[in-house]
Amino acid sequence: MSQISFSDAEHAGKRKKTRREVFLAEMELVLPWKALLKVIEPHYPVTGRGRRP
């Protein structure tokens, strides 16, 4: 078992962000997720009531 050095640990945190990570980070800032979930929640199927979705 080998340990990583301080320079390896520092370099591991500085990797380039993928396009997907950049997109999802922007979406977190743009969309009001809590408000959107309140609108969707009444229509989302809940387990335990009737047939399975």
C-alpha cells in the first residue's frame, strides 16, 4: 500500500471540469429547484397508493 504525496493530493483536486459538470453547476444556479419540486410533487407517483407506476 503506497501513500500519495502532498503534490499528488494537491494536483488531484485541480483536475479539469467536464462539460457535464459545468452544465450541471450552471443549472443549479439558474433553476429554482425547490419551487419546481413543489409544482411537480402532486403529480409524482407515491409508493403505497394503488397500482405501481
